[in-house]
Amino acid sequence: MHFLFKQVDAICYAKRYPDLQMGFCKKGITKCDSYGLKDHYEKWGVKSRLIWGCRDTSITLGEEVLRLRDLNSHKDEGELYDCKKSVVKIHILIFETNAKKASIMNAVHQAKEAGIDLTVFGTGSGFNGFGTKWNVIKPVLQKMCPNTLIAIVDGRDVLLNINSRNVASGIDAVNNFINAYKEITRGAPGAVVMSAEAQCCVAALTFAAPGDYFHSETGARAKRACASGEGACLWNGDSLKVGWEDLQIELAKERIGAVTPDVYLNAGLVAGLSNDLLYVLELASMAEFEDDQAVFTDLMFRKDDLIILDYGQEMFGNSRWTMGFNGGGCLFTRDHLSGGVVHTETRTKPLFLHTPGKFFTCFDFLIEELNLSHDIKANEQSRQVRQLKNYKNKKNKCGNL
């Protein structure tokens, strides 16, 4: 069965049936084995008609934070935050295997100047495919406080929408990001938000049909995604992407009642609460070699209540590299009030600006607009491995980063 999993509900389950505490809460009621309790309920609790979770199912984000605060009265040794704080804040996580390149990323310097918490993880680890990040990040998420909104973003082709001459505007940018997350996930508790872009699809999706990666009844993995751009996992034909395009177009119609150019999932920018992200990763059960964008796209098809796209570019702003700079693909212009940039179509001011597809001219333009002083070449900001051959545009196989 499927239900929205939250750590606080597991604790309520253990409190309701004290016998469970002997097996799952040996270190205290606030340090229960939440996933073990979840498995117990699915295997035995349902059959025995036990009651899962806390009875108040209409908790808003803010109210839940206050309740979770009481469950974390003592800071664990490995935690990155003081979990007693009830204020919702964000923490940026960037995956980078190269410590030197991590040290010169514009986003890292911007976050430091604006007082935004940022952690680079994965330095010194090996890169075995696009699924590597999602395996390396799990222990990092487990140390995060439940009331922290996590933003997992690419580092080399992402900037923060904060002008270096008006760093104080970062406060408003962060608050807008949090408010947009609340609004997008309204009515979908436990959901994570991923960015939306105008390009579809990764090469791996042309070797599968919607629903192929996950079993329709159990939700278990039924097939593995190949590594786009590697070996034989090259573009397999335009006709084979049609099903994936139609799926995401229809889902956008259901979500927002209209179709915008940006309706396709991009896994380079993701946001959610730590437990929600861990649950999505548990369902994804991703191998390191797999194309993460392919896996998450099919998971969104199977569980559209758990992955929601930022269709309005409110949190994540993606440029359209296939249009080129002169064709208007950069999509951002100076906001003279804040000094940041505004999306030319949606008029939104997303906190994160993404220039996928090695769109160096757009990246350099944004550096100038934001008055960034860090003299870093755009080609040092591109993603580590993904090649332009991974994707298909009108002329050849192209990247969709």
C-alpha cells in the first residue's frame, strides 16, 4: 500500500502501541526507527487494523514545524541544525566530486555572502552516473532537521538570483522561495518540487514507455533506466519520446489548467523537506548508473502526488538553451528594484537560475546582471559529465541539463 510517510507519524504510531517501542525505539521515543515502524505497519499493522500516525491530518507546514520541534528537544550529534528552532529556513545542497571546483562556484560564494546555509557534499567520492548524487545524499538528508526546506541544485550552471550589490535582497528571495513551495504543494502534503523546463527528453526515455520503470501494483522497480549518452544509450528516435511528452503535457493541464512551454521535469533542481525527499528516494530505488531524470519522470507518472513541477518558474528558473541567446532563450532581464533578474514571461523572480545545455552565453549574461565579482569561466560551471549527445533537438543529439 502507499501512504504519505512522515517521521512524526511513525512516532505517534509507536506511542499508540507501547510494545513497538521495545523493538523500534530503544534509544528513546524521539529516536525511533521510523522506516522500521513504517515497514511494520505495512506488513502487520494493516492486517491487524492498527492505526497509523497522528490523528490530525490537516496540519499545515507551519503547524507541523511547531509539532516537530517538540520531537527534537535534544540535538543529535550528527545534526546540522538546532532542531528546536521553529522557523522554516532553507539549506542548499550541491553535489560536487571535485573540491577545487566546488570552491570556485558562484552559487557557493553567493550563499555565503547572503547568509544562506549551503553544503557541498560528495567531494572526493567517485562519479558512477547521474544516480550517484541521490545515493550519496541520503546520509546528508538524515542529519537535516525536519523543519528545514532543502534545495538540491546543480552547482556549475546555477546562480542565486541575488545581486552582489544588494545582498540584503536575499532575505526576500528566500522568503519568496519558501512561500512558493508552500503554495505549489498546497493540497499535496509530503510532495517534493522539481523544476520544469521546455525540453524533452533524456535519451534513456526513448528506451522505455511511461510506467516501465515501476510496477503498477506494488510500486517496486520493474526496469532500470540506462545511462543517457553512454554506450548504446543514445537517442533512439523522435517517435519514442511522444508518449513521455504527452504524459507531461496532460499532467500540466491537470495541475495548472493550461499548458506552458515549461512542462518537462528537470532533476537538476529539487526542493522538499528532508523526510519527504528520503521517501521519494526510497521509492525511486535508483542505481548509481541510472539517468535520474528518466527515473523521476516515470515516478511522477506513478506517484503524481509526490512529485510536482514548478510550472510557473517561481522557485527555479530554467533558460531555454535550444532557442539560443539571440533567439530569446535566456528569458531573464534586470529587476531594477532588487537588482536581481525577473523571468520575461512569467514575471517571477525565482531564487535559483539554471542555464542547462551548456548555455554559456546566458550564464555569462546573468553573471554581469547580478554584478558577481567572482571571475569564473562559464565552462567551469557546466555539469560534470552529461554530454550534448544525451538528447535530441532538431539538428542532432543534444544535452538537456
